[in-house]
Amino acid sequence: MQSSLEIGAWGPVIVDMECDASNLDDDLAISVFPEAEFEVRETGENLFQLIPRMPLSAGSDYRISVSCGQYQQEISLSVREQCILFIGDPFGTSEIWKKCPGEEPVQITYTVGQISDFNVSRDGNSIIFSLKEVAGKAGNFYQIGRNGEKSTDLLTCPDGICRELTFNPFMQMYAYAQIGSPNRLVVLNQDLEEIFIQDALAADLQFSPDGKFLSFLNEDQGVAEILNLQNFQIQRYGSGSGLIGSWSADSENLLAGENVFSGGLPETRIFEINAQEGSESFLFQTGDTQIEIYSPIYSGKPWWLIAAVRERGAGFSRQLWWVRKDGSEFEAITDDYRYSHASASWDPDFSQLLFQRVRIDVSDGMPEVLLWNSNEGEFELIAKNASNPRWLP
């Protein structure tokens, strides 16, 4: 049996094949060209997901052979190029726009200027957005396809304000934060039934790339929390607003920071959390460098991170810097202090950095979305008067 699929760099590949799920490791054989490693998960009777352990190469083709006993499938994979999503005119018409390589941006939502925020599923097949607050209530969620098609009402906020609904295609779960009385973190199954609730003012919700963990900031307690989605056990680590960074591509570690005081002055302690082991490893503390570090993320260089850095003598501007993992070296990527930079994220092969900046030396400064090519060192302006940049796999 042969089939052709188009997927994002993170998969998954869906396989419908008769195979004994109790003995998958021995019975299911997978070969891939060019070479790539996949994790196999059962999602239903004779239905399996093949999840890349590391992101596939965007724009490339793969051939996968899957066999189990007398059954065999040949799958031709095309991995989509990464596109970019953003909110255009966030303080006015406020709609989601899509920009793909070599194409002009196109509007994909039509809500009469009501978009508040949105998230993209890891497989790139669905976009979930919420609408702006009206009369103290907001956060009804809607879902569309990657091109804006098949718009559906997904979830009505039960009370107060709901935000950051995101979908985990690998575990078939949703999660969102509810601001009300009480504040709650809510996890739902694929049928939108509540399966886990925690009283917490949650922010910065992130599923790990393999979908096994959910990280978030508990603003009530000032801690980073990691929820294991297989047993619903929680790990807690000291952190703060704007200090939780990215997951590593292999889902083993999460970067985070914590503000500490030394000699009466604030410093940033950067550390790495191993979610599997439930442990943290100290990386460095800013000490007498006179800088503050926010939102550290991994890069394609093993010993280097990217972070938003504020120099104490340079006002409120945050610049994007290379930061050596032990804190011994720093190198600026942006150096225009009229702007403050945030929301940085890499494409899967760590060659392009997507981010947002806003002019802070004028009263009417508007946000902009930019792309930095790390190989060429060049910047590309994606959109003016735009915010909330996201990659679309």
C-alpha cells in the first residue's frame, strides 16, 4: 500500500495498519530515507502516530516504509516550508495574517477586528484564536485550518476571561488559562472534557515538542510549573514573569530564569530543567554584568542561547543577544535602542529567528514583525503595525 502526505516539520505521520499494539517495539519495523528517527504512539485501534524525535527538514522529501507482519505501507512525505502568522493592526482591524516564503502576506480571518490572541498546533494543521474582551468577559475560542478554512466555534469561556488555549496533537489534549474566581489552569481531552484542573493564575502555556509535558508560569506563586500529561504530576521551580524560555527540540530540557538579589541589586539566575528527571541544573548568574536576561531560548549552537537582554544603563529597551550557556560571553544581534525586542523563536533548523519589536522612544510607536537570517546576518521586515508572530509548520 502506498500513500503521499504533506506534513509540518514536527509531524506527526498517521499510520492506519493492523498491528498488535502490545508489542509494537518488536512487531513494527520502520525505515526512513533520508535518515530520521520517529517515536511510535498508539492513538486508536490499528491507528498509530509516528512523531519525529527531532524536526524534519522543511521543504524536503522523505520515504518511509512501515511493516508489521504481513502488512506493509510505503509513505512519501513532503515537509512543508515554514510560514509565518501574525496579527495585523493589533489595535485596530486586528486580524490574523499569513506570510509564506516568496509570497505577499494574506489575511486569513474576518472577525471585524476582534482577534485578541492565537496559538498554532504543533502539527500546523489548526489555528486557535480568541476574541477581544467585551464587558469584562473574553476568551471564547474558535478554530480554523492553516489557511483560515473550516472556522468552528471551539469552546465558550465558562466564566471570567479565558486565554492561551492551545492544542496538543500528539496527546490529543487542549489547555487554557481562566482568569476569574478562582483562577484556573484547565486541561481538556479531545472531546473538550475537563481532565485536569489546578487553581492557578497561569500564563506562558507551552507543550513540550513531544507533547508529554505542559509548562506554564504560576503567577500566584511566582514559580514555573511543569505538568506531566501522562500521570498529571507537577514539578515547581522558582521563576517569574518573562523568565520562562523555550523547550529543547528533543523535549528533554526547559530553560528558565529567576530574579535574585545580591548586594541589594537584582540579578538573573539562568537554569535548565530536566523534566524527565525532575531536576534543575544551574547555568549562570548575571552577577556584576549590569544586565537582566529574559525569555532565554535554545539555538542551533550547543553552547549558545538567545535571550532578550536589558542593560541597566540603557533604559527599558531589550535587545536580542547571543548568550553563552555558562554566561561567559555575550554578542549583540540587535543594537537599535529606540526599539524593544521580544517574542523570539527559531524555525526548526535554527537558521531564521522570528521576533517582534516596538518603538519605545515615541508615544505612538507601533509593533513590527521581523525575521533575522543567522547565516547571512540580514534582517527582513515581515510586517509593520503587526504583533504576535508565530511559526506555522
